[in-house]
Amino acid sequence: MAQDIDFDELLRKYKADPFDYVDVHAIHTGRVSFRVVEGSEVQAISGEWLQIPGTVLYEINRERNPKTVAAQTNGTVASVHSELDGRFVEAGEKLLTIRHPLKKKEIIENILKEVLSLFSAPESAKYFFSMDIQSRIDKKGARAVTVEPGDEILTMSLMKRDTPVYYSGERGVIHSVYFRPGISVAQGEPLLGICAPDKLPLIQKIITRVKADWDSDH
């Protein structure tokens, strides 16, 4: 139960190591050439219109069709499987790890993931809110939208086919949204964090506590 979580221990953990470690995998089979080394600083795609490309991490070449892959997150390259440089790799093989410094907002989200009911991606695909949910979010904001088991909440876009996704889980409000419309999400990754109405005070307590603890240190 969320009430049994040791928040002091969680806060201690994040204070000692306020980072996420993001593994980067080969997007498909091919021959890989690294463009970064351990210790390289990397940037994700940025700019108001996402017009500034992210740092290129590696190039992968399949059937003389080279493709560069850019960072999806900011940080420092913590480790590189440099023994794979110039070699043929399988799709999904781990190539490198980025150490991403967590902002206070991200630390709050990570701790909330221990408390919220997570609704995860059924398949690796792109996701969008259903038209009904999107119109309710546009009017009132996600945290004013309550979802019930069986509601059509998302559209899954895969291989140019759109499939409705129905909510299975406890009734609650959409507290956190972990996906960006049109950006691929890996199977099993969280899409939404749903908060049961009776947990809202606990959530508020966590947010207040983290903000107070972090502000006193920084």
C-alpha cells in the first residue's frame, strides 16, 4: 500500500543519487558506429518547435542505409559498449547508458510512480488521447478528468492502424501523463498515472514534502 512506503528512505535515495540512468538500445539490426564516448555531454531535441536536433549518439547501417540516432534525454554518457563499435548488432541490444540529472519536478514524478496506479503501454506504439478525453482535458486540464474501468481513453497508432485502448484499473483522476502524442512508447512503459480520489491528500503531502526538502538544500 502507498501509505506503507518509506518516503524518508525514498528522499534519502534521491538526495544521494539524483539521477535517472537511461539505457539506449539499437533501434534495429545493423552495423553500429558510436558518435559519443563515456563522459560526453548530450542534449535531447529542443526548441519551441523541436527544431534543434538532439546530440547524435550512434549511426546504424543496414543494407547500406545509414541512420543516425539522437539522444532523447539530456545528461552525460555514463557508459558505452565500445566493444560493439563497427560491429553488427541485433535490434534491442543495449549500446550505452545516459546519466540524466533529475529536476525537482522529475523527482516528484518518480516518487509519485510508487503511489499512483500506472496504466502502461500494451504494445510498442504511438499513443494519443481519445477525442472525448482530449476535449475534456482541453476544457478543464487532465487532473479534472476522472476515468472509469472500460472507458476508451487512448488511441494506439501502430503500422498506420489506429486501435482504441480501454482503461482497466481503479477509478480515478488522470494525475500524470508520461507520453507525448505521436512519440513512440515502448511496451510496458507507463502512459498515465491515475490517482484514486482518496489518495489525493497523500499525493499533495508528498509534493509539499519534496519541495520543502529540496528547497532547504538548494
